[in-house]
Amino acid sequence: MVDLRFVTYCGLYCGLCTERGRIPRQAAALRELMRKEGYETWG
């Protein structure tokens, strides 16, 4: 069963990644940047 908490905004599943802690932080930063630039409904 896939734990949806580990699916990032980019669509990668962090449960399979050794960089598990890094990708969600980067995805959250990307989402915030997109929101600030007016693209919150894109991506």
C-alpha cells in the first residue's frame, strides 16, 4: 500500500527514495514559490 503522505507535488514517491527528507522540503519550497508568483493552481 502506498502511503500518500510520501507523494510529493512533483509526483515522485519519497518512500522509494534515499533522499526522503530532502525532496518533500524542496517540493514545499517550490509550491510556495509558485504560489508567490501566481501559479498556485499549476503544477
